[in-house]
Amino acid sequence: MNTYKTSEVAKIIGIHPNTVRLYEELGLISKPERQINGYRVFTDFHIEQFKLARIALSIEVLQNGLRKKVVNIVKCSATGNFDRAIYLTYNYLQQIQDEQNNAEEAIVSVTQLLYNNQEFNLLTLKRKEAAEYLHVSMDALRNWEMNGLLTVKRRENGYRIYTDEDIKRLKIIRSLRCANYSLEAILRMLNALSHNPKINIKKVLDTPKESDNIISVCDKLITSLKDAEYNAQIMLLHINRMKDKF
């Protein structure tokens, strides 16, 4: 089996030598043996493990513990327990697919809410009543309002009053937030709807504006989950190859 110095690993993988050491500290690779002079000695197994770590961490899906799961897969592979790593990867892949289904179902739910022509009940709820009605926290309502997702009218005494239209809008926001769409993506969709009620909701939710300075994974949730699914398949292939080789 070939052996490599830290600098050689860094060059092969395309990372800084300090990153090589960091991966070791984080347990993303197995501990390399050391020469008498203290220099680390890496093997072909380490090279493949570095490649797996780079593949796994190239996709940033953070919701519902997905990031933690992918790190655990890499660490498990580093111990040589490939069967366990493969099992964890299938589990990770299943959760990604579940997240995709949730994202798609939320769009269906929003579409139904938008085009449901039921008669209004002329609701006038206070914030606490609205929170209880929607089964969300008052902090969530404050947060959504602070981020511009809705503007709530007030009575003369200053109390907010949530109407039927507000509740309908809040149900839309709640559905999308439960599926992990970002506040920015939801605001983008709501603003687009105000200009054109016939927009493609799915496309708008998944397409950040060019003027957006900071784009998070959940600003393009559907695309990010599809990328994560593809990435998980690549991880499976890589771990299986490592199992056969080592």
C-alpha cells in the first residue's frame, strides 16, 4: 500500500495541509501512524476516506439533523465499519427523499389554500388567539411579521387583529416553514403572488433573485435536496468501493 506525507495528501485532495490535520482531529479520517520524527504517514485508505469526506461535506443540508447524519457516515467509514456506513447512508438517503416529499406536499397544500374560494367567517383574532388557532407559537407570528411576511392591522388600542385573509396567509407560511422553506423563499413567493396570482409557485420558491446577496440552501430547497440525493448515491458507490478494496 502506498504511503503519503501530509503535504502530499493536501496536494492530491486539493486542500490546505492544515485541513488535513483538521480532518484527523474531527475524526473524519482514521488516525495515521507516525514516523519516529513525528511525521504522519497516510495510506491509500486515508486518501479514499478524504475523498469520501469531501463528497459528503460538499452539500449543505442542515435541517432535521441531516448534516449530523452525513458526518456520522464519514466517521463510521473512517473506522472501517463499511457495512454500518452503508446502512447509515441508506437511512440518510431515505430522509432526504422524505424531505423532498414534504417540500412537494407543501406546495400542493399552498396551492389549495390559494385557490380555495370558501366564504370568509369574518375572523378577528388577537395574536394569542391566532397562535392557538394555527397551533404555532406567538414568537413565530412575531418573527414572520418582523421579516415582512405579513402586515397585521391594529385596533385603536394598538392590539393586532388577524382577519380571515391574515389567517389564510399564515396557513401558507406555516405549511412552507414546516417543510423547511426559508423565510426569504416564502417572502419571494408572496411578493410574486401579489403581482401575479398565476405564478409557478414551485419555480419561484426554488429560484433566488440575482440581486439576493446571501443565498442559503433553504432558499432553493427543492434543488438542494435533489443535489443531496444525488450526492448520497455517490457516497454509497464510494463506500462500497472502499469496502471491496480495504
